[in-house]
Amino acid sequence: MKFKLSEYAQTAEIVGAFAIVLSLIFVGFQLNDNAKATRSATANATVASMSSWYIATGQSEQASALFLNATENPDALTREQWFQYVINLHGLMLNYQNSYFLVEEGTLDLEIRDSLTAGIAAVKDQPGFGRYWQQRKATFFLEFQNYVDEILASDQVNSTGLYKDVVTEEENN
């Protein structure tokens, strides 16, 4: 039995359609893997950026002391010290804003952002942070401003818990 050219064409179309379906399934798996890899890389980069800020501040006795003093008692600072605090804190807040928008676009997990922005809740009642936020709030995107304002108005972690151990140690010395 001989095949006609049209029968070969139909067979080729069926095989081609099957190959397309298989390749679409493969592409779907690849996209899923790529999305996971992108989310993972985004989470890693976000946490690394925040960690770098904390490590740099924590490793410098001067930066740590300035940050603590500025957060607790901004009136005791010189103009230059306040400026240094504002610039330092602004770098951190830009990281927070970035994590906020990465969650909004779906490339960063909500839990990671919330764990990072717990740092805002930790200082929300401190006078230095309040002054900073009033001075620099307008430099952030409106959605992020609203997000931070919600944290500030919430019952999240009270800042006295963050500094209690530091103050208690100093008072004991």
C-alpha cells in the first residue's frame, strides 16, 4: 500500500502538532524554574543589601554610636552628625522601599519584606526616627509612604524592646 503525498502531509502535521505540544510543556517547566530562580536571586540580593548596611553600621563603633544616639536623642547631635544619620538611615530606607516594591511585583516573598521592615517597627517610637521620617518622607513613593505610616500607626514591636538591653548594659557599667 502506497502513501499519497497528502497522507504524508497529514502525518507530518500530526507529528508537528505533537512536537509543539511537547515543546510548550517543556517551556512551561522552564518558565516555572526561571521564575523560582528569579525570586531566589531577588531574595538573596535584597537580604544581602540589607545585611551589608547592618554589618557596616555594626562594625563601626562610631557609626553604631551615632545611629543609636541619633535615634534616641537627635537634639544632642551636631548639624553634621544629624546629616550623617539622615544619609545613613536614608540608604536603609531605600532598601526597605525596594523590598516593598519587589513584593508588589511578585519577585520577593511577603514574609521576607515583613521580616526586613520589622526594623522600622523597632524604631518607630524613637524621636530620631520620627524626625527623620517627617523630614524625608516626601522623598519616597506614595505607596511606600503609606506602608511606613501604617507601620508607625500599628502596635508592632515597641522600640523600647530594641534598645532596652543596650541601655541596661550601659546603666550597669
